[in-house]
Amino acid sequence: MDTVNSAVEIIVSIMLLVGAFFTLVGAIGMVRFRDFFQRLHAPTKATTLGVGGILIASMIHGVAHGRYGIHELLITMFLFITAPVSANLLSKAALHLKVPSGAGHPDVARRTTTGGDSPRKKAKPVRSKGKPAA
Amino acid sequence: MSMVEHKTGRLWLAHPVLSLILAGSWLLLQRSVAPADLLAACVLALVVPRVTAGFIGNGAKLQSVGAVIRLLRIVLWDIVVSNLTVAKIVLNPLRSPTPAWVPVALDITHENGIALLASIITMTPGTVSCVVDQERRRIMVHALDCDDPAAMARDIKARYEQPLKEIFG
């Protein structure tokens, strides 16, 4: 018989909803964004507050049931170690392949003073690349 | 202890903190302190730092605990705030983001500090560090929605790089 009071259940539910919301936003961003580099931003959302909310919910639930939420901390640690590395490798490969970017292409071979020196257009040429057939 | 006299790469316990983290993580993953798991944890703690010594260099000495706490607070706060900012951009159908490349010139010299800075930039939504340019000492950041790259670079330097400089010395 669990005697977990309803206040804990409510907090856990709220954290789950927060996590689910930001994961959903990340997924919508993946569809809505227009080029590869913008899409790189979607997973960073999902892995921070998205997974974070779910993990906090799991920890609270675990503590309420007499279990320590240390595994969740490990998950956080592994995510924070691995996510930036994969994002960095993906973007390096994309720069190398000269994947079109809505912000123009940074000249990594030459010194640039400010980024975004190209006109901010709506990244029209990108469309042929990414969009999955509806 | 004769640690200082040796080249760090040749020592079994050149990175005691790393060894502790490895052994601790292993035991937590296994959820047991059975003799076999303890043995495996010890082997990991001894072998992994030694094998990877060539990659991870000499490690760092923590210079300021206060700066660590400050950085942690700033980063956690920024993750929440920028998650909300990016969520607003994603969910507003009328507005499409204006992405920009933001070069962030580096003052920090410690390699681990640079790696940590790049990771922090990536983990805060709205910015991804794409190229860590060691030669020119800068990080090329892709910003999802940025009107003023210079201001954003200043912001990154003030909020993340300054505490990191204090931490790594």
C-alpha cells in the first residue's frame, strides 16, 4: 500500500508535463526550422529542460517511494558530456560539406569580424535540401 | 607522494578525481557493492585514466569554489530562460528566427576550460558551438535567433568565460 500523498503526485505530474512540453517543442522545432544548423538547436532543447523535467519527476517519485534518485543524476551527467560532442561533430561535418545555412556560411578559413554579415533572407535555397516529403 | 616528479601519463592514479568518478559511476550503474563489481570499479578507475592520459593532459586544479557555484547558478538559470525564449520562437507561427554566426574570441587558455565553455554554449538552447578554432583562439557559435552578434559574444564572455577563467586560473 503506497501512502504517497497527492501533493507529491501533483508535483511529479507537473514536472512530467514540463518535460513533455519541452520535448514536444524540440520536435516541432525540428520540423519548423529551415536549415541544418537551425535544426541542431532542437536536440539541445530536448536534452535540457525536456529530459531534465522528466528526470526531476523521476527523482521525486523515487524519493517518495524510498529509492534514491542517483541514477537520474548519472543520466544527466552522461547527457551533458555526450550531447555537446555530437552537436559539435555534426556541425563540423556540415561546415565541411558546405551545407547551406540561413545565416550565410561562416568563413572558417578566413578571419571574420562579425557573424551574420550576409543579408538575413529567409533561406530559400535550403528548402530543396531538408524538408521531408509531406 | 612522488607524483610531481613523474610524468603524469605514467602514473596509475594521475587523475584521482576522474578515478573516483569512474568507480562511483560504475557502482551506481550496477547498483551493488558486490566484490565482483568493486573489482571492476577498481580496474576501471586505474586503467581508464592511464590509457587516456595522452588525450586528457594534465588536468586542472580548481582555483575557486565560489566561481564554480556562481557558474552553476548562471548556467542553470540560462538554460531555463533560453528554453522559454526558444519555445516562444518555435511556437510562434508568424515569426521565423534570424540565425547568425557569432565568433567568440577566447581569453581563457586552459584546454579543459575551452572545452567546458564550448559544452556550456551548446547546452544552453539557442546557441550551438560549431567550431572550436584552437589556432585563432575563438569559438564559432551558431545562434538560432540573434540580431546583434557582437552583443551576444560579449554576453557569453561575461557570463560563462569569466567564471571559467577564475576556475581554471
